[in-house]
Amino acid sequence: MSNHTAFTTFILLGLTEDPQLQIEIFIFLLIRTEHGNTACYTLSVIGNLTIILLTLVDSHLKTAMYFLLQNFSFLELSFTSSCIPRFLYSILTNDRTINYNACISQLFFVYLFGITEFFLLATMSYDRYVAICKPLHYMTIMNPRTCKMFILGCWMTTLLILLPPLGLVLELEFCDFVVDHFYCDANPLLQISCTDTWFIKQMVIGCSVVIFIMTLVCVVLSYIYIITTILKLPSAQQKKKAFSTCSSHIIVVSIAYGSCIFVYIKPSAKDVMAINKGVTILNTSVSPMLNPFIYTLRNKIVKQAFSDFIKRTVLFSKP
């Protein structure tokens, strides 16, 4: 007879037991203070919603690049919203419990949005390749139908990779109900499972490698061709302009892959778990906050669209 218990509720340990530090984390994520402390989650929501709105209403932002950016902002907003609000709620109410269905749903959506982002970043690198290496054919190649097919492909590929290991997670039995994280992540759940998790761990590693290699190869190949083409341009001004069109994407890709390597390539031993949780909170809050500013501050067209939107809003609000 098995002594395993079918747990219907888990407890999320969060980042820290220190009440003062919890308050500081809450302020860091949600509230902007008079001392200028940044509200990461709030700015992330505002920034990404602004980009989505601008790309919908401004006629100058109707190219493939901005359509992909609109979808990327949606993914960033969804990714951070799938885990940060629940974490803020647990700090505010001191209620760290989460039922099984909510936990599995959170696990699914965090990975769904996170993995789709990597495929979309690869698609965006291909878009930059076409824009710089084949500028005369850009509008033909990156037409609206092709862009929609790319987006659909990102979502479908993610689901095909994600669903098999998720199905195995649903079959797990648990010996404990304490999850050493601030959201339902795969590694902490596997650590408290009574079931033999060797196969599912190998599958997770395999899927992670496939996602990482597939998208990274696409990004690297795109930028090899981009850099080769830029170096052949005759004037320094042309080279500078060409580099500026893909610099924002390079920064975002570096942040995404850098944080992913640190969290998922390093061993998940207990002595590095606290560090991994810290990096994860930055990855799920700071990175989605930075990306709108990276794309906006380095893009004159987006800045002009934002300025025009503000002017129209002020004009229409006048009595």
C-alpha cells in the first residue's frame, strides 16, 4: 500500500521569510516611492500596453517589425502577469497557499509565454535579416499573411514541445506540499515528487536544449548575414543606421538568453536555489519592464508615435 498523499494545495515559500525584505520587494515590484524606487511590474504593464496600443492606432507602425513587436509586448505582459500578481498577493495577505489546479495552470502559462518569446525573438531576428540583407524585397517577403503564419508557428511549436512533459507532470504524486519558489516552477515541483522523475527531467532537459539551440542558431545565423552585409556598406553613416535598426533586438536577445542560461544551465542544488530565485524574479519583472524602454528610446518612429498619441489624447480631452 502507498503512503503517498494526493495534495490538493501547495505552499509557495516565496523569496524570503524576512517581513521587512518582503515589504521592500513589494514596493520594488508595484509601488513607485517618493525616493524614486522603481515599480517594475507596474512599469512593465504600462510600457507593454503602450507599445501594443501604439502599434494598433498609429499608421506609421504597421510594418512587420512593429507587428512582431506588438506580439512580443503581449507575450512579455502575459509572462510577467502569469506569476508576479500571485506573488504580490501572497506578500500582501501572507497567504502562500495555492491549489493544485491553479499551480498547474500557472506552470503551463509561465512556460507557454516564456517559450513562445524565444521563438518570436528568433522570428524577429529573421525580420531584421530580411530588412537589412534584402531591403527591396522586405515588404514582399514579410507581408501580413507571412507574419501571421510566423506568429501561429511560434505558438504551435511551443505547444507541441510543452504538452508532452506537462502531461507527465500531471501524473506525478507528491510527498510534500512546500514549493521552494515564489511561483509553481517545474524544478521545485519535481523536487517534492515521490514519483521517479528521471525520465521527465531528461525530457525537460531535451526540450530546453531543442528550444535553446533552434532559436539561438536562427538568431546567430541571421546576425552573421546582417553583420556581413553591413560591413559591405560603403559609408559609415549607412553602417551606423543599419546597426541602429537591430541594436534594440540584440540587447533584448542578450538579456533573454543570458538570464535563461544562468537559471536553467546552472545546477539546481539547494545552495544556489536562492540565487536562481533572485534571478528569476528579475527575469519575470525587470526584463519585461526594460524591453519597452529599450525599443522606445532607441526608435525615433516609436517616440514620434508616442508623442503624437499624447498630443491627440490631450486634444480630445479638452472640453
